[in-house]
Amino acid sequence: MSPQLKMFPDLVVVKQDAAQGSNPEPGLTRKVMAYNDKLFLAEHQMSRGWAGSVHSHPHDQIVYVVRGRLRVTCQGKTFDIQGGDSFVVRGGIEHGAAALEDSLVVDVFTPCREDYIV
């Protein structure tokens, strides 16, 4: 018997005020935006002083800083990014970030981050 496949529509529209929000940890607010089985979009608001743990996941990730400033650690290197900057990290690579000031970040993952869907 084949595993049950989740079906996603060809078009998904998520209005900002209807996005599913959560506070996975103090200082971090997440909004789940549009997604399907291959792509996932999230908006993260990080309060100054928030520091995420170094972690990895199987998803490729693109990060775009809309505003604010982050300190990122990846593969033993640390760098600062600010509004207008972006980076990409492959799945399985350890990385982490800390907010040097209040920040708004857009994250795109592939495949879908089903663990973010409540």
C-alpha cells in the first residue's frame, strides 16, 4: 500500500491578517504564509536580544532580512547581515542567528516545513 499523499491546490493565497501566527520561543514571532509540498514561506519577527540555537534541518533555506540586523553563525563562520541582505543555506548544515536589533525576516524553505504547520 502506498503512503497517503497530501494534496495541495495549484494556487494558495494567504492574506497578512489571516496568516497563522505563533510564538515558538520568547522574542520570536512566526507567521506561516503560503506553502505547498515543495515550498514554504514564513515571516519571522525577532526582538533585539533574541538568540536562536544552532540547529540544522533537512530543508534548504533562503533568508531575506526586510529590516533590522542579525548575527549569523554557519559552518564555524560568523557574519552580520542587515535589511536588504540575504543568504542561503543547504539542508543539513548547522546554522543559527541572533537579533542585534528588532528585525523582520522572510524565510523560504524547500521542501515544505510541515513541522511549522500547527
